Amino acid sequence: MPKRRVPVAQINIVVMTAIVYYLYFGIAFNGASLLPRSGSDWSGFFAAVVPSGTAFLVCVGWFAFQAALERLLPARIVQGTPLPDGSRLSYRINGALAMAVSLGAVLLGYRAGRLPLAWLHAQFGALLSAATIFSFSLALFLWWWGIHRPGGPSKRSGSFVREYFYGTALNPRTPPVTGFDWKFFCECRPGLIGWLVLDFGMAAAQYQQYGEVSLAMWAVIVLQVVYVANNFWNEALLLQTIDIQQERFGWMLVFGDLVLVPMTYCLQAFYLIDHFRDASPLWVGGVVAFNGVGYAIFVGANRQKHRFKRDPDNCRIWGKPAESLETQRGTRLLVSGYWGLARHMNYLGDWMIALSWGLLTGFGSFIPYFYPAWFALLLLTRERRDDRWCSQKYGADWGRYKARVRWRIIPGVY
């Protein structure tokens, strides 16, 4: 009798959800230890993750507030990449303005005494559960909507779990084609801006408890605000990412955008409330410099590629005409600058930025390093996927390119 196989999608749903909850348990009820200890407060954890009506109102209200900003604020209209039928979708680009309005409103509310930001720390477990239930529900709606009103490319597998996990529609919109774009909106707005608000909540909790905000906490918040601001400054470039161009919008991206990102990316600030409050200015300064090097690589590499794509004949990189390899497809592969040192050196810069946030917490716990560790695995997986995709796309030309640019991410190492 053949063995019954558990769908991979089902396993991923359980594992990803459990990881987020376990990280919260570890940092809040297990002394910031990754492994359970004899004094772990399991009963306190289970009581804390019971969702409350207020937590639901905050999650739904925040989502609705961000959606309203996306619709109502002035926006630049940008055309997306061509779809399989040759058509293009229009996107509203106003994320930077939405971020400024959101953070300004939050900070003004806090200064006026109307918005108790420390509540976010005290009710983190309830918010986590509310956000999780909301994301599961939204993914179910998007599964249904993608079947009945896809408005563009969609895919059915015959398995509900698989369709629910990966999604059915590539670009679900309400109404289809011309309406609100669920994927592009969720990719950044509620989660990334919400992550920064949670950071502010952790700083407020530290100030409430100790009467000061530590240097390391300030550094984490500043570096993460800069990271999100840079993301929105280059918001139109997100239309060129694999998530937007190729991934259908289902539970995997919904949960990642609305729960995994805000609830785990703020763990450095969460940890710093009670730990590493006496970080030396020298250490903090060194980490900030390390972060700056990461930015120089990440932003520099992306700009080089963007300039080359825009005008390959007149592009100059590091003071010299850009070099490239011609392909049988009629396109060119850049082999100058960072792209001559490694095939994805931009990944190295992005990972250095992530690692710097963990370094600002010291070495007392692994939990603040979850994001850089997870991100490293994600980048390695993505690089391998890109390699397979490019091999199919360019054929023998990709082999020539790899012979010219030997290293994948880190020159001389990998």
C-alpha cells in the first residue's frame, strides 16, 4: 500500500507559523534563549498569544489605514513589466509619502499622549495572533478571488492546500486589472512600515521601564528606518523583482509580508529593551560603518545594473566603459564593476546590512540573528534558482558568462 504523502505546502504553513511564535516565546518567556530552559514560562506565553478584540482592531485598522494612504495620497503612475499577453499593469508609487505620513502620525500621537506605543510591546503576543488570523483569512479570500476574478495570469493545481499556499492569481486586483493591487500593496506597506512602528514601541517600552533609550536601540531604529526608506525611495524597482513578476499571491507571500516581516524583523529592538543597554560607542560606530559598507555594495551594484540596462552603449562604471557579453537572445550580460566580481554581489551587500542589525545586539542570544541567518538561506536559495533560470534562458551563453564571472556572491569565497 503506497504511503500517504503530506503536502509540502502544508508542512511549510505549519513550520513557518511555528517559527514566528517560537521566536516570540524565546525572546519574551525563555530569557532570550533559543532552547527551552527549566524556567521557561510556557503558561505566560500561551496566555499572551490569546488574541484580543483590541489587537484585531489595531491590525485591521492599520491595514485599512495603509490602503487608504495608497489610494488617496498623490502618486506617480508606473507601468509594470509586460505580462505573458504583452499587456502592462499600472502601479501607484507613493510608498515614501505613505511612510512619512504614517510615522509622522504615530510619533505625533505618542508625543501628544494619545498613542501609548509601549502597548505594542506589552500586547505583542495578542497582536501576533491577530495578524496571523488576518493573514490566513486574507489568503483564503485571495485564493477564491484568484479563481473567480483573476484579471490576468492564474494557475490551478487541483490541490486546495497547494493553491492556498502558492496562490492562484499572479496579480489579484479589486476590481480586476484596474483596481487595488493586493500583492504590490502587501509587499511593502503594512508590513515594512508596521515593522518600524513596532521598533518605536520597543523603544517606548525601554524608556518606560528604564527612563532612557540605549545607544544600541537608537542605532537599530535609525538603521532600519534608513533601510525601509531606501526601499520606498526605489519602490518602482520592486516591479522588476521575482515576487512581482513570477510569484502568484497566496499564503506564502501574504504571511511573509504581514506576519513574518514585521513580527521577526523587530526582534533586535525587542531584545535590546532588557539587554546590551551599555553597548560601547566604539562598537556601535564600527557596526554602523559595517552597515555603510553593505549599503555601498548593495546600492552601488543595483545602480550599476540599472544604468547599464537603461543605456548599455554609453554606460560607464568605475570610470570606464561598461563591459558586457553578447548573447544569442540579442541582450547583453554585464561583466563590469560589482557584476564582474560576482554574479550577485548585491546579495552580499544586502546581507551585510541585515547582519549589522544583529551585531548591534551583541552576542548574548541567537534570536536577534534569526533574520540575517534566515536571509542568508533565502539569498543562497534565490541565487541557485536564478542560476537555473538563467541557464534555461541563455543556454551556452550563460556558461560563458559563468566562466568570466566565477564567483556567485562573495568574490574569492563563494
